[in-house]
Amino acid sequence: MSDSQYDVIIIGGGPAGMTAGLYASRASLKTLMLEKMIMGGQMMTATKIENWPGYPGGIDGPELMMRFQEHCVEFGLETGYGVVEKIIDNGDSKTLIVDGKEMTCQAVIIATGVIPKKLGLDGEEGLVGRGVSYCATCDGAFFRDVPIAVIGGGDTAAEEALFLTRFASKVVMVHRRDELRATKILRERIAKNEKIEMAWNSVVDELLSDNTGLTGAMLRDTQTGETRKVELSGMFVAVGVSPTTSFLDGIVKLDKGGYITAGEDTHTNIPGIFAAGDCRTNILKQVSTAVGDGAVAAIMAERHIEEQQHSS
Ligand code: NAP
């Protein structure tokens, strides 16, 4: 077997990919986990994970992911960096084009996760790093004693708003409805936090800026249509996520939201290609569900390889 030939190649180094890597390498399959940028996935930007069992009081996302990685490497998982441009299905084997080079394997596990959605406003892209951010853990500390806004009403927005109260003078939480989507425990913490001001039934119509960066936003009331100006030094956008699957278009079946169509057994429409974690159509996006998916995908990949060997 050459260095570019594997039993299993896992695309994505978050909780799903790492767990698949642990199971596959522990099953003595020659396994490579490829990551585009930073091992650990979304958890690298999570300040505290309170719903991963075994850590009363919570654990920091990066610390948990460091432990995951140490654990899978212990069983012989190979890790590497590279951008997968394409997967070619040759039937028995799969070819991956990674940064222009070919790699082959018998089974592929896609665990590419999701990325934050943008608001799509004029000037948004140009203000990234100059007031607009999609990651409170990464950028929160740059906004000490200044007013900021968090856009969105889900778990991410709620956690980011709570975290940002450590730095900001005030956090305006802008939500398009009159009720948060976030879980009850987070809703209660938001309601109790005096630094958080709710802008209910509101959306951002326009970003205001000068040559130093973001200076404010025009908010529109979704009920009355009225607009008002708020002065802000920072804006954290947390309006949901999109799956990182565009490179798979035309290769595996995606649903209309771009998520990989795969059931609990992680099988995609292509034998030998499996999908695990947040990039798959699933009802819950948590570390625990990603971990479960990773384990299932690795076992399915192992079975697929055994079946291929018996039939040849
Ligand atoms: P989400 O649950 O999809 O919430 C997105 C929020 O943004 C919703 O409140 C939505 O409003 C709002 N929104 C969407 N598009 C918008 C737009 N164009 N303009 C204004 N607002 C918009 O996304 P998420 O909070 O990133 O969470 C993603 C998944 O990860 C969820 O399953 C979540 O439970 C999970 N997660 C879990 C934890 C945890 O367990 N600790 C932490 C973070 C995330 P509507 O409510 O009106 O639709």
C-alpha cells in the first residue's frame, strides 16, 4: 500500500471525524483524517461545552478536541491537512483529489460539518475583521467596554451573547421574532443578564461604517416596518449554519439545504461513501450526536470493506 492508499479516508477533523478515526484505526484499518484548516472543527470556537457527559461544570471546546485527537492518534490514526476538491467513485475504490494530488481508499467518511451563514448585507464582507464577526470566542475580547450586537435567536446566538457580556458595555440581541429559538436554560440566562438588551421582531437593514470600521446598524421592526439607528462597535452574526458540502455536488445526493442525504446508518447513495455529523441530514446537531455518527460511519465503512474483500 503506497502512502496515498488507505482503507478509509475521513474528510473533516471535528468530533464526528475524530470519532470515526478512533473507531476505524482501532479496527486496524489504515485510516487518514484530512482537515482543511484547524483540527477540532466548530468546537474550537466553543467557550464551554456543558452538555458533553463526564465533565460536570463543562469543558472548553479546544481542550475537549485536543483530548479527542490525542485519543485517536493513540490507535494509529494518521492526520493531515488538505482541501478535498473532488471524490471519484471507481466502484470498489474511491479516488480523492486533494490539493491537486490523487489519493485512493476503499471507503470515504464525509464529516465536513457546517460553517456560519452570512446576513448578505451590503458591506458585510468588507467589515469582517473591522467590526463584523462570526465567532465570539475568536473576536470577543477585541470589544471591551463598547456596545455590540448579536444577530440571531438560536443556541449559538444565545451562547455568544452571554459570553460577550464579559467584554462589552452592552449586548443588543437582535432577533427577527418575539421568542428565542434557543433552549430554555439559555433563554433564562439571557433574561436574567442585565447587560443584554433584546431587540425583538427586528432585523438589520443596513450596516453603518466609517473608515475605522463598523459604527452602527439600522434595525427594522418586522411588525411595523419602522427603522431605528443603533450605535455599535461590533456585530456578531449567528443566524444559523450551512453545510460544507459544495465540493460534493453531483457526487453524493444532497437535500435542498445542501445537507448530505444519509440516514442514521450514515450510508449515502454511493456504496462506500458515508456521511457523519452536522453535514448529514439529522435532527440534532450536538457533539454527542456527531460522536455517535462518527462511530456508526466507521463501523459501516469496516463492514463495506469486508464485503468488498469477500466478493472479490
Ligand atoms: P439555528 O438554531 O438555526 O438558529 C438560527 C437563528 O438565526 C434563529 O433564531 C433564526 O431565526 C435566526 N435567523 C436565521 N436566518 C436569519 C436571517 N437571515 N436574519 C435574521 N435572523 C435569522 O442556528 P444555531 O444557533 O447556529 O444552531 C445550529 C445548531 O447547533 C442547532 O441545532 C443548535 O441547537 C446547535 N447548537 C447547540 C448548542 C448547545 O447545545 N450548547 C450550541 C450551539 C449550537 P428563527 O428562530 O426565526 O428561525
